[in-house]
Amino acid sequence: MADSAKSSQESPSASSDPSTTPAQSQLPAASDAALTKTAAKNAAKRAEKAAKFASKVSAKTAQDSAAAPAAPSDASAKKEKKKPVETEAKQDPPYIPFVNKTPKGQKKDLTEPMAAGYDPIAVESAWYEWWNSQGFFSPALQPDGSHKPQGTFTLPCPPPNVTGSLHIGHGLTLAIQDALVRWNRMLGKTVLFLPGFDHAGISTQSVVEKRMWKLEKKTRHDLGRQKFVEQVMVWKEDYQERITNQMKRLGGSYDWDRVAFTMNESLSSAVVEAFCRLHEEGIIYRANRLVNWCVQLQTTISNLEVDQKQLTGRTMLNVPGYDPKEKFEFGAITSFAYPIEGSDLFTAPWSSLDERIIVATTRPETMLGDTAIAVHPSDPRYTHLHGKFATHPFVPARKIPVVADAIVVDMAFGTGAVKITPAHDPADYACGVRNKLEFLNIMNDDGTLNENAGEKFKGMKRFHARVAVIDALKELGLYIETKDNAMNVPVCSKSGDIIEPVMKPQWWVKSKPLADAAIERTRAGELRITPKQSESEWYRWMEDIQDWCISRQLWWGHRCPAYLIRLEGVELDANDGANWVTGRTLAEAQEKANKLDFVQGKKFTLEQDPDVLDTWFSSGLWPFSTLGWPQKTPDMAAFYPTTLLETGWDILFFWVARMVMLGIKFTDKVPFNEVLCHAMVRDAHGRKMSKSLGNVIDPIDVIEGITLDNLHAKLLEGNLDDKEVLKAKQGQKKDFPKGIPQCGTDALRFALCAYTAGGRDINLEILRVEGYRKFCNKIWNATKFAMLKLDESFVPEISEKPTGKESLVEKWIMHKLNIAATEVNTSLAERNFMAATTAVYNFWLYELCDVYIEAMKPMTDEGASTEVRKSAQNTLYTCLDSGLKLLHPFMPFVTEELWQRLPRRPQDKCPSIMMATYPVQDKDLDSPDAEKAFDVVFSIIKATRSLAAQYNLGFNVQLHIQTTPAEAQLMTSQIPTIITLTKGCKEAAVVTDIEDVPLGCGSFVVNADVSVHVLVKGMVDLDDEIRKIQKKLDLVRLSSEKLQKTMSQGNYEEVIPGNVRLANAEKMRTLDAEVVTLTQSQLMFAKLK
């Protein structure tokens, strides 16, 4: 239609292509700066300006309200769409920040008239607190306390880390999860959406330590363990509250009475129980093995927390903990020589009698920890050296054996000799085990070299030592060369530091038996993983699983319930697991120690391991520890195993695998029936979200809007240094030059779901979300307009079932509603959120607003009969009621606000839309014949719009519809609808003989039985029009000849499927009709000459 809803008297429809999905639509981009609470001053200025033309606006509004706008032609749609935006902008009232006056927990007062336009902040106020106060978020049970017969749906929320506030990726998680939760709740199930928070050991300790240093120049050691943990707990309380508020603003319908935290008393006791059970069964064991050591954080991290930085050759890199001006070389391989024992090391150049063996390394400093040189047993070049020794140039007392090892050595690579550093390289570690080599650790926890590296390098930082070692080799004449070497550099995902493989005594979990059980259960169908790509990765990772190091050298976390036995007068090896006991309490640990043979009758003390457990160990218990395990609680009996685990694919192995393995181990059940992996949210340029890039977005900033200056200010709240802040500001200025516009929660949630199509990544254009805010405005105006049609005396029928007396367009819209309900339910069941949002979007925008709300106008005019008016009203009510319910899982706030304003059916006592029954497929609403008939009518409307646009007819469109006698009655009955939905159409007539079409009409063939004709006599150049028609005729005849040739093939009936043959036959009928119509039109124009 030409004008969108500008007042309560106008309808909200707009002509659009019904085939366009919300994800594909060219949504309007932001044109104004974001409106936030801080914009009040600017609003005052606008108010003063607005007052100057208030009288003009008032007059214009009255004039517009008196006119019933009609839909535009397809061709002029873009031009027409611009007009309402401009008009609305002129009529915008002064912006006054909304103030919520509803007492917390009470229901919002909706007795006031609806606002002129959609205001997300006003709409979203008060509802969440009311929902929560009414207990709507708690699982609904039957009077006897049992679960509802429709089923149970349990979803444990992936606990956000208390490291910092939520970002837009968390917004995606919540939008998807809460959509499923609200949908299942409306399907009548007993639903538990369980919230909670993760202590996030490494990340939280790191961010607090950085903050302390930045503000106070203090480390955790300045405070001591107890005081530091208390400091982190203060941080945790602050950010848990912030995150909770974000989760509520995003509309998450969590059962807050069951909120959990991984370090609260009950979950901590579950962690202790799990550790002790696994240790007692021998699944947890202690061993001194190679681990990933982060020098910057001074803790072990898992393989999954190590990123691989790909280098193609020599690259100079900064390393955390060094002067920012310093860079060190990576992506290079250095060759040097070891002198064989007996050679004169200090004679240079080498004499012909001296013998040496050349090796190469990408980490020259590690040669200080070499304890062997490996050669292939079949390599003739080194057979004579088997069993001999090389001399270490910097630690002369260390003899380095030459060992034969066919596994670690590739004879064809390099010199065929490999330096072995068992304590600092994974491959060398295995070689050391096979050949019983010495494991020599050369590194302190802080990244400096220890005495094992030799006096020359002792105390030197590792990368300074890299340079010093090469210089020293050159001095001795042992340096050979350095070349480019493509390689991966292991980097800590938490700190950005270069990972150092080192030997550490740690607690390990034997993962293979746990993984085997998980694989077996998954293959048996007890666990479904979607998408399929993630399932394939699941099997591959599980089958290649390694033992899991669960020790972390931190203070924040669950301290290991393991105790070292200290015998009086005896020094026991702390690396030996036999000298350790575990206990749920200290008393239990002492009791276990007393039973050991080597302890009995001796005095001893127990010293608890200072390390804490890997965060993923406690998180791995989440689905059942939150329900009370290891106790046999009612919640465990009622809600375990859970229904669904929804999370990002990037933590499938970090977290999901651990939950499945531990869940099966401790409960003998897979902890959830289904794992749904969603995409990773990236920025509009496809980059990963990063604070230093300035593209990490707080969902609240999208909801409320934020200025660019305030975006800049938020950067100062974190731990970025000045250089990183400057870079982030530049990124923000580029991406959000006018800030972020106010979009509201509903638009954000809908956009995030509409983006979700099963891929690995989502490149989210934040400003595009504003387009869905406009969709909310469309829904608002549609409901507001419809409320005028449902007068105060209107009472809906007791049932939405059709009476059988509905008009064609009513049957059509009810059929479309049923299709939408079927598609939304099917898509949500298939976890296809893009398809679900597309179905409900298309129903509202292109069927309800664009068609029915416009088409019903004549049926509710004063001239319409009471029966017709009542039927049209009931159909409208059913569409609004069901349409809002269909939308509710994606847009909870605006749907509640609007649904509460609708009247209720008799006996309907449902207090909230979130507790209402979700629309599902209803055969009583099916009307395929009506759909087919009205589709022809709508095709007539679109064809007429197209002709009107082609001939530039803005008004006084005179339409003639030529059809068969069999269709004439239907077309005649639909003339009011056709006139209403065709802009500028003043009259329309139906004829059954083309001779009855007036001379001088532009024509369009709808199908073989229907053509439309618009009078253009006196408005076109006759010769030009005849030439245009001839061109069309030539094209139609060419198409007809091609199709006829295809259909005339000898084996056509046997080769071509029946449905294709039918379609071709119908197409041929239409082409024939086009030839007749165009020929007649050409003759008619010729008669006017």
C-alpha cells in the first residue's frame, strides 16, 4: 500500500515479495544515532523544534486518517516504501525517556490507550518481573505433583563465566534456548530451564590479577591465597549480578529458584565426590608427565586451550612478559653440530680428524635440555655411532648418547639425526620413554632457565636464551645455518603466551574407557548430535582421545581433595601417586592413610595439594550436580537425564564430551538426549569477536542503543592497554560511526534466531537488527489498527474453529495461518530456526498485514451486514491471537504486551501468553480449495498493480477481468477485495468474452482462464504500444514453439514424469491464451488509430 500506518486509523500493510525470508530481506539500515537514556538533552531540543510544526502535523494526521490507503503496485514498491518513512519522521513526537511506574512484580496497567508507535523500552518494562513473581518460570506440575502428560522438557543452561559481562554470542545462545523453552512450555509440557554460573578458574583469576595490577600494582602473592580468593569472590558477586540482569533483559525464562554456581556448597561437594570416586577406582592417577605450561599464567592448560598460530616462514613476534619493543624469531629452523666424544671441541676450524653430528631445531634454547641424539637404526651414515656419545658444548660433563629409534627419525629429512629433549617436547618425550633416557627439566615456572641449563644460561629468560644459544654456538664454530620453516606455534588461548612443554607432576584422568562408553551409547542412539558435521567430529575426537590433565596451578577453583603423606623423618617422593590419599574430608583422608602398610604405626601429617581442578572437571558434572547429585534428590528423579544441551560447536570437546563421559560414569545414563551445536557469532567482516578489535558487543547496547562516545568509554572498564584501546576505538568508529541504534530485546532475539541455519559461523551485522525493530513496529501498528475493528462490544467466539460461513479471503487467511503453525512447529522440532522465523515473519507481514487486514475493510464497513462483520472480526481475532502466540518464543515482550490488550474468548482464564496453548496444525483450518481460488484473485491484484505501474496510473484505474463463465461468479464476488487491495482502482468489471473488453486496454494474462485489462486509452502512443505488443507476441510464440517441440518428442509420455507433463500442458494453455489476448489487444489499439 502507498502509506504505512501513520495513525490509529490506518492499517499497517506494505506490499512486499512474499517469497523473501526475513534473513534475505533487504532490511532498513540505521539512519539515526542511537537513542539512549543519555539522549534526553537532545530530545529536549527536538521537542522545541517539533512544537513549531505541531499544528501542521495535526492537520495532516486528520487528513490521512480519513483516507483508507491501498497497496502499491509491485513495480512502485520501492518508491512507495520511502514515503511512510519520511512522513513518520516528520510526525515523530518529541523523545521522552520512558519511566517504568509499575511496582516490581506487579502486572502492567494497560488501561491507557496504545502508544502511537512501538517503543521497545516501554513495551519490555515490568513483564519479566511479573512473569517471575507469578511462578511462570517454574516447572508446571499436575495437582498430584506429577509431570504433565504432554511430556517433560529440561534444558540446563550452559553456565556463563563470571569473568565478565555477556556478549552477543551469549545472546545467540539465550535466544535459541529460550525460544525452545517457551515453545515447549506452550505445548503444555513440564519445563525446567535451569540457570547457573561457572567460576572459570583460569579466566577469572587472570582478569582479576590484571585488574589488581592495573589499579593497585599488586599481585595475588601480595594478598596471600585466602585474601585473594576473597577478592575474586567480590568480583564474582559483581559480575554474576551483572550477567543475571543481562539474562533477564534478554527475556530468558529461567527457574531462578534453582540457580546454581559451580563453587557453591552442593556443587563443590559433588566435585569432591567425583574426584574421590575416580581416584578410588584408579581412573584418576598422579604422574610426572609433559604438560602445556603457560608462563604468563604460571599454570598448566589443556590441549583444547592451546591455539596453533600458523607461520609460513621467519616471523618476528612479541611475547607476553617481555618488553613490547622486543621481538623474537619464530618460523625458522636452526642447524648446529654436536661434537662426538673424543673430538677437540675447542679447536676451530674443524680438522679432518674431528667428528660431529648435525641436528636441527625450531627452538634452539631447548638444546640445553638435550639428553640424546636419535638416528634411524637402518641409516648407514650413523651405524658406527650407535652406542657412542656426543659432548654437550655448554655442559661438558653431560654425555649425550646416540640412540637408534625408527619411530622418531625420518632418514630422508634433514641430516637424519634428531636432537632429543624428552622433558620439553611431546615427540621427544615418547622417545625418552622408549629408550629410557634422562628427563632433564631446564625451566623454572616463570620461564627462566634453571641450573640444568648450565651456568652460562642459568637465570636467563627462555627467549633471551634462544638468542644467546645461537650466539654461543657461533662462537664455538658449531652453528651451521638458519632457514625458513613453516610451522605452528602453540599459543595460550587465555593469555596469548607461547606455550612451553614441561614436565610436571599432575593429576590425570584415564579418558579411554570413559570415551569408549560414550561412543557406544552415541552409536546406540542414546545421544543425537546436530548438525551432522559436529557428530562426525565427535567420533573422531573421542576415538583419538588422550588422558586428561586436571591439575591447575591456580588459587581460584576447587582445590584438589588429595593429600601428600608426610612421614616423620622420611622424605617421600611427591611425584609418586602411592604417597597420596584422597578424601571427602580430612578425617576420611587420614583414615585411608592409616590403612597403608608403609604408614601404619608411624607419625605423619597430611598436606593438601595446593593445585585446583580444571574448570571443565566441575563443569563436566553440571547436568546432574545442579539437580542434587550425588544425593538422590526429587529433581534428579524428575528431570534427569535432561532433554537437550544447546551450545556452541567450539566447546563440543571442552565441555560436552566431559559431561557425557562423566554422566555415564556416575549415573549410567547419557546426561541429555540431544546436543545442538549452534554457530559462532563473528562480526560483519567475518572476524572473531575480540575486545582489542572493538567488536565485542554487549547485547544490552543493542537493546537500549548506545552512542559511539559511550562505546569508547566502555573500553576503559577492561584491562586493555592504551595501544589496544586506541585500536579498539578505531574499530568501533569504523563499524558504528553513529553508535548502535535502539533495537529492543525482541528484535535482537528474532534476528539472532533468523540468522541460525546450521552453519559454522554467523557474520552478524548489528545494524541489520534494526530492520527487525521495524518488524516489531509493523506488528504493533497492525494490532493497533485491528483493535479499532474489534469494538468494545466484540466478544470472540468460544472456539477458533471456522463456522463454515467465512468468506473466501477468511478461509484463505485461516489456511495460511494453519500452514504457518505447521511450518513453525516442524522447523522448531528440526531445530531450523531460520525456517521457523521465516514462516511466522511471512505470515504476519505478507499475508495478515498486506492482504487480510486490507481485504477485510469492506467487510467491516458500516454497509456490511452484521453476520459478515462478525465473521470478519472473529477471523481477525483468531489470526491476531494465534499469530502472537506463534511469535512469542522469539519475541516474548511485544507479544505479551499486545496479547494482553486483546479480548478473551469465553472461559479462557489463561493469565499470560507464555502459558497459553501454542498453535499447531488443525485440519479444521485447512482449505486448499480456498487457497487455490484466492491465489488466483491475488494474482489478478498483482497483475493489475503491475499494469498500473507500467502505465504510470496512480489513480482512476479502470479494470476489466476477462475469464470463463465458470470462474465469473467467483471473480465478481471478489471485486470489493480486488478494488481494496489495488491502489488507485476505482472500479472493476468481470467479462466472459474478450470482445466485451473496451478498446485501448493494456493486458496481462494471469493464467489460461483469466486475463486482466486496464484502460489506458488516450494515455499512450498507439504505434509504440502496438510495437511493444508485437515484441511480446514474438517472445510468447517462440516459447510456445519450444515447448511444443518438447512435448512432441516420441518418447515424451514415457520419459517425462506425470507432474511435469501436467505443468507443461497448463503452461501451453497459458501461452495460447497469451497469444489470443495479445493479438486481440493489438487489434483493439489498431482500431483506435
